[in-house]
Amino acid sequence: MEITDILGHVWNVDCIGCAIAATTMNPPGGIIAENDSFYVHQDPEIPIIGFLIIASKRHIQSIVDLTQKEYVDFSSLLLHSRSLLSLLPNIQSITLVQEEHSTHFHLWLFPWYDWMIEKCGGKSLTHIRSIMACAKTAFNTPLQMQLILNGIECLKNAKTGNLITDE
């Protein structure tokens, strides 16, 4: 499939998750955090500051496909990622979304901002797709891209302590 990321780079990949894990696709701003089993990056197609994705390095579809170590790695990186998002300004809350119909296991950390509620209504899963469509048209600007890249750098450079490990 061909996708165009928020920076205008065109990628032709069979699976976005596998391409990022294999480093044949670089998400905007690069990898924010990772461990043995997962990595965290900005959503490559939706220009919302702090819209993060945690994806498995292994091509699996469901949380039930995780090994015990992968589950520990996942939960550790989820806690770390959610803590990092607390550093970004104006985020009201985060909604976690994981759908098993995707071909590659990933979890969204979807941030809620005032503008989303003003344009689309209350914080609800039913509004997320329309918010994403709105962001793709309204926030596809050089200023927004710079703000997203600045947010990514803030998260990458944050000194939040070590990841929890199973050691």
C-alpha cells in the first residue's frame, strides 16, 4: 500500500508496522521510545501533536498473541508513553484504542484537546475518526508540522527515568 505521511514523504509498504520495525519506513520525528518488543512513534498520517502509536516489532494481530515477555514490555512502554504525554501542554486526557481488525498489533494513545470538543462534540470514541479527518485538512500546515516535530523532540529528550523491566 502507498501512504503519504504528514511530512509529505510517500512510502510503499506491505505493512506499516513491519516497515517501521525493519527501519524501511521512518515515522515523522523518528522513534520516540522502544524496548525489545515494541516501539512508540507519532502517528505518521494524522497531524495531531502527541497522537502516539505503540506497535509491536513482531507481526502479530492481537494482544492474545503476545508472549509473557512481550506483554511485560508492552505494559512498561504504555506506562512510560502515557507518562511522557503529561509533558505536552494542553492535552486534557488520553483515550487508548486497540482494534484487532488491524493486520499489525498497535495501540493508539489519542490525546484530547479543546479544539476537538469544540469542533466535534464531547470526548467519545465515535468522534475520533471525524477528528482525524478534520486534523488532516485543517492542520496540514508547516507550522503544525513544526509543532509536532517539536513535541516529538520534547518526548524523546524527556528525562522521565528508566523503563520498567522484568529484571
